[in-house]
Amino acid sequence: MGRDTELTNARAALAGDAAGLVVSGASGVGKTRFADEVLADLAGRGTEVVRLLATRAAATIPFGAAATLLGDDASELASAQEPPTLAALQDAVTRRAEGRPLVVGVDDAHLLDEATARLVHHLADPPRSRVLLTVRLAEPAPRPVDALRHGGRCQYLELQPLTRDHVTMLLEAALGSQVEGHSADTLWQVTAGNVLFLRELCRDALDRGTLRRQHEVWTWTGDPILGARLQELLDSRLGQLSDAEHEAVALLALGEPLPRCLVAEMASPEAVERLIDRGLVTSHQAPDDPTRGSETLRLSHPLYGEGLRSRLGPLETADLYARLAGGLAAAGPPAPGDRLRIAVWSVTSGRPVDPNLLVAAARDALTRGDGVLAERLARGAATTFPGALVWARPSPRCAGAGRPRRCWDRSNRRRPWRPRGSPSAWPGWLHTGPATSRWRKPTGSRPTPWPRWRTTTTAGT
């Protein structure tokens, strides 16, 4: 589903002059399923197909992955004092085809033992035999496999994640009816088009009832929840991480995108390099910024962040947020986007924070149309000082427009009074403009004849 062009190119590669085809891609992108489709099509056309499955366990034994290829001779070959020549092994394999074209398919070829890898390299010998290999992107492989991948004898095909339209088609084919558009968008964004993650996430959602069929349309409700199977897949993909690597991916899970220089300083430059080499973290060039550097880091898949955040305890999360806020603030004068992130991280971690920063960040939130976040930050600034003021004035949309302004002291709400001077001259003045669409009276204020109010908070008197 969604791989018609790639399937056509794969058939052409295995029918032409190339020694075979190497299919590469990230974990879970659908390499195994794609190779199965190609091999099944070849078998239906009369080609002799032999499949090998490489595993980490079999890689410890010479010709361990070639057991199905060599049959009863595999154990004898492993214990022989003088191993047979590759030419003799190739002849033994090609005789099985009885004159028909032969294609040897190897799944996860990067896990082959060195002896089997040399045999597979020798079998890439058209027209007698060809190979179809799947390898994981950015994973080290035996030298014979790397020679096939990069040497030019085999054609190379890198599978990309499914597009939004292809994910919708796949969901509708699997579920049997239409999928609501927003739900399809959510599943595509969360899984980033990864077929394996999509399957496991939908399976868990069906079990939990968050993916349900209503009026012949499938709808997703709630936030994505990682089931045990999907969490195991994510853990196996992340693998064993050192302390510095775990710290780096945890920081990115909470704060991505982050400047590379910041992550390297808080974790270690070597850990960042290893994570990029393993394909767990991606690096992107940002516009030149002499303060923070021009390179930013992200986790390579959205679900990595979901899995990592679910494993962090509340104390560790608060500590990481505090370190992120302090590190980004120490990098120099914050840009508006960074200022908002520093304020949110600081409030979330519970660390002391300049109330004027919170008020400025609340203005940034209003500019982005997020009234809920603006109110949260404004309340954080107000609670910093017991005598912080809540300023109210009538909305221009209500009948009281143009009447004198009044202010309520939060520490003593019983009596309204009129402030002196212009409110715009007060430090930390915040005005909740029309972008918030939140019209209400100040909490705890005295009843007044004015019907509706806009509220603002100041960081000081």
C-alpha cells in the first residue's frame, strides 16, 4: 500500500543486469514487508526464491544464518577444520534452482555473520543468482554487505515513511471503512509514517477504545497511549544508552528542538555524535545565530519522545526542565520563542523565576493566540508577589466602555480603588488583548454595574 513505484523499480532491478537490490530504511518503515512482496511476486513468475533471516544470535556462529540455505550441511561446515571454498558453496546453492533463475533474500543483512556475508556477496553473480537484501539505515554491517550496498554492483533503494495520504489509505484498508480526517492526521503525525509504529498504536487504541467506529467512520479520541508492545519496540530501538546518551535524549524529549551546543554542554559532545550516528537524533541547520549556534537537534521519531517522557519520574522531569531553562537563559538574550520556552520550563519545574520574564512570555503567548498559557504565566507572575495587582477595565464591546478604570488589590479584594498614573508605565504591564477571547470579571472582585471585563496582571506595584 503506497509503494507501487518502489515495487516496480525493485522488479526491474532484479530482472536487469544488476547483481541484486539493497533495500534500506529506518526501523519499522516496512522493509521486511516490502521484500516479502517482491519475493512473492518473483516466486509466482517461476523464480527460485531462498530466504535467509539474520539475527544477533545466529551471528555468533559461522554460517549461522545460512542454515536454511545449506540444509543439513550447515552443522558440518561450522565444525569443519578447513571450510569449503565459496565457489563450492555457491554451486551447492545454485543446484537447488535446477536451471531456474535464483534470488536469495536476506532480511536484516546488517546482522549477518562474516562467513555468511561473504557467501551472500559471492551469490550476487548474475545471471546465475541475484540477492535481495534489507538493511537498517545507519547501522554498521559486515564489509561484504557494505560492498554490495555502496559498491555499485547492486541497486540501492531507500524506503521513506508513508505520506499522510498513504497512511489514510492503509488505515481504511485495514479497518474496512472511512477514517475521520483529523484522526488520520493525528496518527500520521504521531507515527511519522512508520508502518510498524502505526500498526502497534492502532492495535493498542482498539483495545483501549480510543479508536472506535461511529456512524461508519473510524475516529480517534484522546491522546496517544503507548501500550506494552509499542513501548518494548521503542526500548529495543533505543537500545542500551550510556548515562550521557540517556541525558541527551531525555533533554530532547522534553525540550526539542534544542541547539546542538546546549545539548553537548549539558550531556557531552561524544554522546551527541553517537546518537546522530545511530540515527536516534537528527541534526538540522538553523539560520545563523552567533549566540546559540546554527545547528539544532531533534529526536528522529515523535514516538521516541513519547516513550522517553513516560519513563521519566516527576523529580527527574522537574530537574531536567530547570536545567533546560537555566541553560537556554545563560546562552544570551532570549528570542521571543526562547523566552516563552524558558518561562514555561521554569514554571513547570517550580524553580524561582523573574516575574517580568513571565509577563513578557505571557505577551508572547497572547501573540500566538494561546490565552490559556498566557493566563497560566500571568498567574505565576502574580503569585510571586503577595500584593500583585489585577487590573480590570471595561471591554469596548460592552455598554460600560469609556468609564473610569479601576483596580483590585489581590491581597485585599474588599475595596476597589483607582491607581495613580498611567498603567502602561508600570513594570511588567500585561494586557490580555482580543486574541485571547476571554472576557470575564477578575476572580474575587466586588460586583460592579459594568457587565464584562478584561483582566491584566502586573508583576509589581
